[in-house]
Amino acid sequence: MMYNQALTEERLRRVRDRYWDRLRLPNGSRMPDVGPLSVEAAFKRAVAATPWVVPLATGSHRGHTTYQASDPIDRLLLYAANENIRVVTGVRQADRSASVANLRDMMTECTPYRVLKLDIQAFFESVSRASVAERLRTDLALTRTTVRTVESLWAGCDSTGVLGLPRGVVTSAALSELYLRPLDEHLRNDARLFFATRYVDDLALVASGDADAGKIRADVGKVLSMIGSLSAEAGLHPGLMLNAKKSQEAKFSPKGGAAPSAVDFLGYQLTVTPTGTKNKVPKVTVDIAPKKVNKICTRMCAAVAAFVRGGSLDALCDRLRLLTGNFYVPRRGGDSENAPDDPIQEAVDPPQRAGIYYSYPLITESVIDTGAVAELDRFLLLLLTGRRTALSVKLRQLLSRAQRTELLKFSFREGHRTRRLEEFSPQRIGMLSRCWKHV
């Protein structure tokens, strides 16, 4: 059956019901109920002859400014437009686990090779909205109402001073994938590459050991420059370019005597240990990248610091439960058991799980007790029982032996092995994670 893009009142009503909480609670934060969302008003706005201005509210996430349409009617129209863009163009963000697993499998090659890890600098901010709008208007079979909704978002970006694609707005992920299609085509057709994968703005490329890595990197840079060359905003930003500070190159050899080599990608560290035997597959282990281990340790410290400053013991327990376990992120109203069986929603808004296992499901089993997960458990033990830091000393003064014993039951290894799922509402998760918001 042909997909119907029309933004009719009935279609908008279905979209509203799918994403009600996200329409009502921008950026996941608590706010007063906005009351009934008028589908009739949304329909009248959608069929207007000219674009309007979508007002944007700002937030913050991981050090980046994020945006959200402040009017729930605009959010409804953007969710409907996002469905149309994804279905009609077929854009789909790469799966993080699949990208890492494919790279891991490629790294078992018995011949010398090198891995290039590249990063696009300030990607979302450097996207040319003019180029995206031109593609939507001329290259794709999208309805005028869909294009007009995106153009109205652009008008809101102009009035707010936002560069590129606004982080946090629901359409930005699909439009960013559409924008980078020429890069994906270049990588597929580059005969020098054994393998290439991209996850948003992170790339991992595998080439032969004697390949000219500098030339490969330069050619990727040229494609990125070409993608943004039609930008009407060229005077506001330099266009797409590689981030030299985040680029990494590692050469791997299966020959005996070669030292283990490692590369970090998408929060993991992949380490290759040569076997020393010709034509024998080298050993590749996958673990949490050191940078992510440090981040989790910092979050544990933030959780304890919040308790020391006068927070409740229940909140500390829940924060450690959140960090050492796993949790389900519901799509609608906190109801994870009765999420609607809707194929469109499954495609554009799949259910999410997060936590120590679901964020790092590819960790090699043999390193669970010796690698990063065990290191996290050791850090938690020292944090709860140590006497060398002011934070641990203060915590000892505030906890009884029985309370400390209860906290020591939390284990990253147990959470990863059992995939233990904790029950938290989105509001509770937001409250608990507030203490490490900027970590």
C-alpha cells in the first residue's frame, strides 16, 4: 500500500497520540500541562499558503545547546513531517552496535591493515540549511506541507540565530542523514577501503597496511567541502570539515612479536592482539573506552556528592541502581508494557533501553572480570569504603554500616551479566541524572 503523506486531521490525531509525552514535555523536562492539543489548529497551520516562524526554546545536553519548538502545535507538525521524511527518503541512522560489531569483525584480518577513525567537526552546526531545503524541494517526492513545515523551522532558526541543524529538534537526525548521503556514496565506492562505517559524525575506515592514510583522509575532507559548497550560509560557518583533534589512526599487523594495538570508536575500545601464527585470526577484544570509564566514575562521584550535600539515601540508591543496571525508556506516558503496535512508530521512534549492558552489549565476555567493568566495580568499592578522599571520608560519616552494606550490593558486573532492568519513570530518570547533567 502506498504511503500517504497527507497531514489530514485524522493523521495529525494519530501522530499526536503516538508522541503525546514528547509533544507535551519538551527536552524531557517537567512543565505545566499545556492542555488539549488542538488538531484542528495544527491542520490549519499545516495547510497555510506560506511558511510561518517556529519559535524555539533552548536547553543543554552534554555541553551542547539544544532546541525544541516551544509551541506544542509546531512540535506535532514537526513529528508528522519527520515521519514523512524518513518513510519517503528511506533515511535511517546506522545502528551503533552493528557499526562496532562490523568493525570488530573486519579487524580479524590476517593481513596488515590500518584503521582511520575520523570525526566531522561541529557537524550539526555546520550543515547548510539552504542545501537541505533545496534537496527537499527539488529532489524528493515530499508534499508541500512537509517542506513548508521544515522551512518554517528554518525561519525559527534564523530568528533565534541557530546555525545549521538545531540539535534536539526531531527532524534534525533524518535531515543530517540525508545531507551526508554523498559522503556515504563516496565511501562505498572508494576501492582503497576494505570497510567503512559512519554513525552520525563518527567514521571508521579500514584500508590496507600500505595505503596512503593521508590521501584517504584528504579525499574525505574534499567530499565534505563539496557537500557544503552550495551553502547560502557560507559566510556564517566554514562548512563541513574533519576535526583533526579527534582523528585517530592505528596500524595493525598479525605478525608475531607485534604489540597489541587499539582504536576507540563509539564509546568502545577495540584491541587487536597478534597470535604470532601465519594465517591465524588475531584476537580482537572489545571493552568500554577509557574516556567513557572516566565519565561513569565521575557520575558516581556526582551521585555521592549530591547525597553528601543533603540529598536523600533513596536518591543515592536509585542513582547507583541507574548506573550499575539498565532501564527502559518508554515512548508514551511511562507505559512500557502497553506501547502501541504501530509499524511507523517502530520505524521512526523505536523503544530504547540504556544502562551498563544496553549501552555496551559488545564487551568481550573474557574481559568482564579483568577490564573496564571490573574497574568500575573497584572504583565504586573505594568510593563507598575508602578513607583517602574527602568525599569518601564524608560519606563514611553519614552512613551506618547497614546502609553501606546495602550500597555495596550494587555491581556493574552483575548489571551487565544479568541485564537487570530497573523500573524508572522518565521524570525520575530526569531528576536522578540532574546531578551529573554536565558530565
